[in-house]
Amino acid sequence: MWWLVAALALLAGCAELDPRVGRMLDADAVLAEAVQAARARPAEQKAALARAQQVFLNDGSALNRLRLAALLATLPDPLHDDARAAELLEPMVDAAAPGPGRLAAWLRAQVVERQRLVRELERSAGERAAADKERDKREEALRQQLEALRAIERGILEREERLRRRQN
């Protein structure tokens, strides 16, 4: 147990000496918070998002921006908001920078991919609706042709019946 305390103290000291370590720890804390919120009950998710929004409004630092964007990108609907998450992440994205920059780049890539998939699904749904509409038109045309053929057949049968009656 004492070694854990010593390791944490050493890590905290490294964070003081090398700011990159501190930024990576900050990014890790943001990611941990997003994962915890995603696993929470809906009421807790809503509260976590509200807290992050309020903190961001009070202090628009990069870390608070990243925290809010991470929650918006990972929480389920109706709390999920890819467009706002992408907007918040855009100024922070730097895949070469360790910590928040790299996490922002990864989150942004996830958001962009999800938006692409949504657009593709909407396009596919539109194409399917158009194909269904065209199929319905063809079916209706075929029904009308079938009804016309049946009317012709009835007419022929009636004419044959009248001819038979005249011959008798």
C-alpha cells in the first residue's frame, strides 16, 4: 500500500516538472468522467451534463471544453449532440499533442464518423422510400392492367353468351 502512495506522489511530482504529464492526467480524468457518465442512469447522465455545461459557462478553459464535448459525444440520446461536440472540439484538435489535444482529435474523429453514418443511413432511407414509392406505382399500374384484362375477358364471355343465345 505504501508503494501506491509513493507512486502517486512521484507521478504528481512528475506532473509538476513536466506539464505534458499533467495534461495527460487531465485528459484521462475527462475520459474517465465520460465513461462513468455513459454507464450511469439517465438522471445521473443529465445531471453530469448540466454540471459540465455550467462549469464550461463559468470557465471556458480547454479542459472544461473537452469535458463538455466528451459528454455530448458519449452520452445516449436525447443528451447526445454530435454537432455541438464537434463545434467544441474543433479548436482543440491536435493529434500530435499528448493529452487533451490527442483526445480531442480522437473524439472528433468518432463524431465525424458517426455523422457520416447518420447521413448514409438517411440517404439509404430516402433511396428506399423512393424505391418503395416506385414499386407501389408499378403495382398499381399492374393492378389496373389486370382489371382491364378482366373487364375485356368479361366482355368476351358476355358476347359469347349472347351469341349462344341467338343461335339457340
